[in-house]
Amino acid sequence: MKKIVLCGGGTAGHIYPALAVAEKLKGYEIHYFGGNGIEKEIIKSCPNITFHEIPTVKLERKLTPKNLLIPFKLFKSIKFTKKELAKISPNIIFSKGGFVSLPVVIAGKKLSIPIISHESDLSFGLANKIILHYCDVMCTSFEPTGNENKKCVFTGQPIREAIFKGQKQDFNFQPDLPVLLVLGGSLGAKFLNDIVFENLDNLTKKYNVIHICGKNNFKEMRHKNYKNFAFAQNIQDLYMTADLVLSRSGSGVINELLALEKPMLLIPLSKKASRGDQIENAKLFEKLSYAQVLEEEDYDFQKFMKKLDFLQKNSEKIKKNQKKGAKNDAASKIAALIKEKTKQSI
């Protein structure tokens, strides 16, 4: 049986697309290399995938002495990972990028293992800039990114099959109001949580609100037209129930919303807390008329409500644009590339 190693972690946006590709790889023995983070928990629920924990190295986006130790930690991680890869002897590696993937890709290159990677965002992250030098093929979610290098192939964003199989939920909401799904929850989405908590009375006059707010913010609230969750295992059901979505603009989630034709208001993570990739993603979706965008620095509640109202009034037109632009076969395309590369390596 052919063997593949998947890698990527740190955020769900690196893990779920890799699992979407894995769904298309029938007849492969599947291994996952990751750190002691969210990937470890998620892969536990995948009985057909063997998880291997490796030491990982993350760059701190601030001046700190910790960054001086990165070369030494990375060398140690590569050495450890190379031994683990040699034990498995995989036919190919599929990297989802990010700092967790870096030692796996470098170690894999040293062992002459073919490598296919994927970049989710419009512009390359630091890890994938490095990985581009080591991989054989770099798949991209966005077409402009696919034109940046001869190794790049535009495939779209791989999406799990479960996302398309959601069931509409009955929360006993007011039937004449649209349903707004708020994807808060993580530390990076605190800004979105605060918008809801501070304006709940006004929001629920015009919208039924489903709010994923994170376990640290969760409390039982009996409020008319409002339902909150700490975490959603059944996100596909909440997607199906929603008419509009408020979200950050990580590539994974916005491409899921695009595929499901959900009008979205995007408030990207500020440059103060990121490299600006979410702002780039959001502006492209706005340019293509898939979404409305409101940056944190420009936020006030009146602007926010106007953006939501625009989405609601123009939802059918937005959905038509989304239907034309959605690429829902990315997982199959990437799996086909993996299968072809695997044949070549035998």
C-alpha cells in the first residue's frame, strides 16, 4: 500500500484542508505529522490516520530573544523528523504550510521524498516562502497566487465533504427575521465577539443570531432570537441554517462560505496582529462581489449594520456571483496530483 504523510497545524485552517485531500486518497496508508496543538486533538477523531508528534518551531512576530533560538530548535526538529520519516518511508508528503510543516518538508527533501504543498492565502506566508524552494508543486487557493512561480498550480481551497452535507437547525427563532451566524470563538476573533455582546439588543431586533463565542466567553444566555455555542462540532449545520455570516477572513472559512453561497461580512484580522493576509483575502472577495468588508480601524456599529443590511438586500445577486466563482473540486485536483506524483516516484 502506498503511504502519504500529511503535515500542518497550529490552526484548524491548516488541518481541515489536508483532511479534505485525505478523503480523496483511497488505498493510501495515511500518516499525519504535527505538533502538540489543535492538530493532535483533531486527528484523534480520524481512525484511519496515524498521528506522529514532532517538535515544532514558531517565529514570534515581535522582538524577543526566543527568536534567536529558532535555528537551533529547527535543526533539532528536522533531525528528529527525518528519523521518523525514514521509519515510515512514505511515497509522498502533502504539506499544508505553516510553521508545523517546515521541518517535515526540509527533512523530506533530504530523504528525496516528493513533496506537494498548498498555500491558502492570496500571498505566501513565511513558511510557504521557504517551502516553495523544497517542494515539487505548490497548489494555491487563489488564481493570482498560482501565477507567481512555475511550481505553482491553481487548484482552489480543498473543502471537506461534510461541509456540503449540513442540516438546517430549528432554534425556534422569529421566522420573519434572517439568521446571522457569527464565527467568533478564537482569541483572534475577540473583536467579533465584542461586537455581538455589546450590541445584542440592537442586533436581535433585525436578525436572529447564532454565535460561536469560544469556551472562555461562553455563558448561558436566554435572549430572544439568540443562540450561542462555545464550539461547533456541527459547523456544517450552522452554515446551512444561516442566511448571512460574520467572520474573520482566513482563507479556509471564506472559501467554505463561498462554496456554500453564503453572503458574508468580513472583518479581517488587523495588521497589528498579523502579516495582513486576511486583509488581502477580504479585499479580493469584496472586489469579486462575494462579500462586504469592514476593517477594524474603520469600525463603528452604524457602518456595521449598513454592511449587513446591504448583504441582506443584495443576497441573491451576491449568491449568483459566488456560484460563478466557487471552486469546489480542489481536493480532487490535489489528490490527482498526489496520485500522479506517487506513480512517478515508484
